[in-house]
Amino acid sequence: MVQGGEGRHRTAANARNCAARNTASCPIVVEVEGRKTITRRGWPSRSKQSAAAADDPNKVWTEADLAAEGEKIFAANCAACHQANGKGVPNAFPALDGSQIVNGPAEAQIDLVLHGKANTAMPSWKQLSNTDIAAVITYTRNAWSNRSGQAIQPSAILAARGK
């Protein structure tokens, strides 16, 4: 094993590649003697934050394109708590299917995703790009029984960041 980049790597070349990319997508490999090898991706790094800054907020997306991308982002970041079916976990993580916040004014949901909610398990997702946040919000507003028909554009996320 070689130490480098975001963690331990199987080869020196892998370590150099991760260090050069400087991304959280570089695996962290943990080996425990007598146990199976575990590979885990790291938390978003500064390069993810840079991607948010470089995101083109002026591009206008269709609802279908945003929702398709948002479904992937939801699966990777939100489904563990809110569940793939949007039903959440009673007394722990609120349902998004039929939620007043999800079906209410978009600004409230944008604020919640960007800043999280104090004294709850809901974190801030401000490290995601404007397009990623717009996509996941568009997805949740049009998934399950939620049918807003509304596409939240990246420009709305950028505007909310500036407030």
C-alpha cells in the first residue's frame, strides 16, 4: 500500500493520479488483517467547492434533464436518510413525498438544502454545485406523488447563495 492523495492506494501510480486530481473521488482503502478490504470515497474536497464556483448558472435546463440528474444526486446524497421512495424514516428523517416544504415555495426548499436545519440531522449541502442542487430539488418536487412540473434553475440557487 502507498500513502498519498486522499488516502492509501494500491499502487504509486494510483496515488499520483489521485493527488494530481485532488478530488474526493479518490478511494480510501482500509485493510484490516483477517478482514475484507473496504474501499470508501472521501468527503467532498475543495475541488468540489471549486466546481460549484465554476458551474454555469446561466444555462437553462429542462425539467426532465434536471430531474434525471437529480435522481442520481438524490441516490448518492439523500436516499440514505429520506429513503429511495421519499418516505423517510418515521421520527428520524422526514418524508419528502408529500412534504409541505417540497411542495411549497421553492425558496424554502432551496434555503433548507443550502443551509441545512439546526438541531436536526439535515446538513448543509452548499458544497454541491448550483446545478446539482437545482437538479436534486427539481427531482424531489417532481418525484413520487409530488408533481410541481417545475424546474428549479441553477440561477435560482446562485441567487440564494448571495442572500
